[in-house]
Amino acid sequence: MRKWVIFAVFLAIVFGIIYYLTFGYYSEGKRGGFVTQLSNKGYLFKTYEGELRMGGLSEGDGTMNSSKWIFSVSGKNKDAIAKLEEAIQNGHRVSLTYEQKFFTLPWNGDTKFFVTNVEVLQGSRGNFPPTQTPATPLPTPTEIDTTKVL
């Protein structure tokens, strides 16, 4: 009887570890940029895979650099998928909240990074800053004084 109890405890520990490694995560964070690709991929297990372009100025010489970050989205997360498609269509910048898993599994996606929430940043269209109206009105142009022309 004692062997069965030890065996049951051993199985519970093994299944607990496997469950944690499958569904748990060891890192979470946010990344911002422009979503350039979102596709539904897979032969047997269809998952959404995307690409985020993050850009900025490099230190020192002031040149623009861009890096890409590849992520996965669960097919069950319809809200995040809709927001990503909207951001691609309108060219808006996004902030992605993600969880980094221990390893990839075929039914979860191609990457270790799984997007859990998407925030579309309004007013950030393309690479241009949002337009602002000046606080004080600009002076109206006056006629040119031609008497002082050389």
C-alpha cells in the first residue's frame, strides 16, 4: 500500500511539472512598434504568427535602425487578433503585452512569445508624429513693401 502512495505522489509531481512547463511562463513584458505581418499558419495546428517592426535611432551616429520581433497569438484571443488586423490596416503603432514560454509546442505556435493583449496607440500613424495645432494663432501675412526694394 505504501508503494502505491509514493507512486501516486511521484506521478502528481511529474504531471505538475509538465503542466507548469506547458502552460506556465517565466517572463512577461511589453514591446512597441508597427505590425507588418499577421498570418494564420500551420499544417495541422493553425496558429497566428506576426512580425513587429521596432525602430529608433542608434547611439552615436544618429542613423535609423529597425529590428523585427516575431510573435504568436492564440487563435482563441479574437480581440487581440482584431486589434492587430486594425493596426495593420490603418498603419497605427501598437503596444503588445506578451508572455515568454519555456519552450515551443506545435499546437501553441512557432515562437516562445505569446501576445496576450494589444493596445492600439491612436495618433501615431506611420512614422510621422501626430499633428498638433499651435497654441497661439499664426500672424496673417502682410503685403510686401516694395518701396524698400534695392
